[in-house]
Amino acid sequence: MYRRNSIFLGLFIALSSCSTFYQPTSLQHTQYKIDASIRSDSSVVGMLQPYATNISATMNKVIGTCADTYTNKRPESEIGNFLADCYKEMGEKKFARKIDAAFMNAGGIRSYLSKGNITVGKIFEIMPFDNILILQELKGSVLQQYLDVMAADGGWPVSKGVTLQIKNKKAVNILIHGKPLDPNAVYTVAHSDYVANGGSDCSMLKPIPQINLGYLMRDAIVEYIDSQTKAGKTIQPVIENRVTNAD
């Protein structure tokens, strides 16, 4: 045992005292083009087939119906309103508390809603990231800074009950449930962990505690659409002038 420990100690001293620094001077690689000319490996195909079948069945599952095709636009869009409302409603159910507002960073919407059947795969296209829906309690003055970031970026989706105008890349005339934004009040907001951790220039949110239940935003969308379908509703969001340009 003593001899073994001595060997390890010697190796540790030798490695920790090594002052030589190695830096690569060149890099070589080969590109391979994957196309129809490459023969498939039947053994690999057979191994993957059960997984592919299960994934296809999941992704092709129809969970609802969309009344029209809705794309992502600034400062406000139907799909943006749909997502923000989804996060507010599902957030209130999941966290069992009242939420004043929900937001979605516009750059995080990666696809559109197509007219007709809505599949799980389409939701993965819209929200390909494993972002988590979290809550934060923001003082009104911090919420103002947050909304200013949204305004400077051309406008982000906001949930029902929130309206604002964009003037000189700042958020003005902000109303939360019909009342002017109070810089001293505290508002409970729902949004992504990406934004809460400072993403999309939202560094003002990083110091603020997060309420996190590990609830994926993608799951919130799927569950929201499923609940609407069970209620006999189609997905039909509209523009409500929640975010407008004052200039």
C-alpha cells in the first residue's frame, strides 16, 4: 500500500510541476457528404427502427386544429399572443398562483402555426429548445427595464392584460390589467429560464430568484393545445394591439 501511494504521489508531483505548454499548430479533417449514394447498413437500420417508429408515432400525433396559418411578426403576432397566453394560463395551473404577465422572447419562436392539424412535431419546430417556464417576482422598476429591452428589439409577445407602446426604442404607456405600471409594485411574471438567466440582453433579471418546477415550455404548449381541443376549441389567436409602435 505504501509503495502504491508513493507511485501516485510521484505521478501527481511530476504532472503538477510540468510547465510545458502545448499548442496545436495545424488542424486536419475530412468532410464526408451524406447523400443517396451512401449505402445503408441494414444492421444499423434494424437496430434503430423501433426507436424511429416510436418517435414518428409521437411526433405525428395530432393534438389540435389551427384555424389559419400564423407567423411570427413584430411588434405583435398571432402566434406570439398564443404562446404568451399559453404560458400565463398553464403557468397559473402548474404553479398554483396568480401570474400578472407572461412573456416570450421573439427570437425563441423558430417556426409558425400551419392551418389544419397541429402535431407534436410542429410544437418541437416552434420550440426546439428545452427552455423551462419559470416565475420571477419583479419590482415595477425592473419590469420597466425588461420591457425596454423588448421594445428595443422591436417588440416581444406579451400575455393578455398587458399593453404597451414602443417609442424611441423604449416601452411607454405600459398598462398591467388596465393600470399604469407602478415602479414600486411587485409583479409576478412567467417566462423562460433562458431570459431569466440574462439571455437576450436581460442581465437585470439574473440577480432575481427564480421559481422553477422544471416545467418545459414545450410541454406547456402541448398541454395547452390539448386542453383547448378537449374544450372543443380550435387555435385561433388574433391581434389585439397589445404591443404597438407610437412613432
